[in-house]
Amino acid sequence: MLRFALITASAVLLSGCSWIGGGYGSNQRPVGQRMNLELAIGVDPSIDGDVITTDLDNSGTAQLLRTDYGDAYGRGVNYELGVSYEVSNTVEITAAINYSKSKGKTLDVGSVNGVDPITADFDDLETYGAEIGVRKYFRNKTLAHLLSPAVTPYIGASVGIQQVESTGAVLSSDGFVGIGQPAIINAEFYEDSIVPTAQLTIGAEWRASRNFALGLETGIRYTGGLNDGDGTLPAIGWQEARGNSQNISIPVTLRGRFKF
């Protein structure tokens, strides 16, 4: 459902640019000159947030290793499509949809009775989202002199929602048989989850021409905690393994802005 909504939003954003671009305000410049189409690509490495939180399972037979997002998933790529509208010479309102995918890793996440290692082959982590925000540019003579008239620093803030697709891992250990479990267990750690997002951004934009600018930005991003998956983990005594699934990351993004 959210995927359909994101596709629909994308169509609205693109079609909206065309009809807004054709209008004129009273005694103002053409409305279209205030609109921008934005395309962005970046990485979003995690600095806090766990896939496996606890060190011990409830059954007392397995010793688990704390496993964070950086351990379980490779560095994914985030893609973004959006629009921005200039409400003044230094302030823009933004709206965007995004998609990201991180490849799951294979690693040891503990042992059974301290003897037999537990290997987890994690699923890929895939997300879809939509956000709105505001961006503030700092255009003054001092900064233009220190940097360049074509370079403008800015800060921004945004909030939104994100769907995180269900994710888990194939767990394997010779020791599982000794505690009454199959040697290979396909476990869903987290089910499909719609979570809140929030981000603070700082960056700088280089205006290559009248109608195109390129920006490089970073900041700090929060993604809300995920919903627990199926009953596989509680069945093997791992119900306490999930608890700190919210994610804090430091995104780095390259953004192209096309003025209408």
C-alpha cells in the first residue's frame, strides 16, 4: 500500500511542477521560477541501533553477540526524488520520496552453550519513505567573499514516514539440535513496519548555472523502532534479542536541483 502511495506521490510531484510552472502570481515573477525538481543519491551509515540487542537469551543455552545495523547490513544507497518551492530568497519548502536498499551480511552472532557458533545470514534491508521539510540558505556578502559567489551554505530539517520491509536471517548452528531445534532456522526478526523519521541537515550548494545547482550535505537522521517479527525467535528463547531497533545515522547526500 505504501509503495503504491509513493508511486502516486511521485506522479503528483512531477505533474504538479508542470501546472504550477505555467501560472503567474499577481505582480510577481512567474510561479514556475520558484519551483525546483530535485534528484539525490547518498549513503546513510548507522551509528546507533541494534538488530540483536541482548547478550543472553531467555533459555540460557545461547550466548548472543550484540549486532548493530552496521554489522548486519552493508552500506546501502539511498535514492530520492522531490520538489522544493522558494517562499523567499533564502527559504524553501521541500517534499520528497525516497528508496534505499542495504545488502545483508553473513556473520557469527553467538554460540550455543559456548561451544557451537551461531551463524546468521541476514536478509537485505529495503525501505520506502516520504518526507516534507524546510531549507534555509545563507546568502550574504561575507560568506560569498569567504567561499565563492556561486557557493551557498544551508541548513535544513525534515520529518516523514518510512516503510521498512520485513527482515530477518537464516540462523544455523550444529548446537541447535541439542536444544531441540532444527539445525537451520529461518527467522523473521522484524515484520513490515511504518515508522517515523526526522533529519537535521547541513550542506553547501554550488550554482553551476541559472537553472541548475549541485549540493553536498550531511547531518543526523532518526528512524523509529521496528515491529517484532513472527514467533520464531521467542520459540528458541530469543524474545529479548530485539529491543533497540530504532536507528540513528549520519547520511551523506549529493543533490541536484533543477529550477523551472
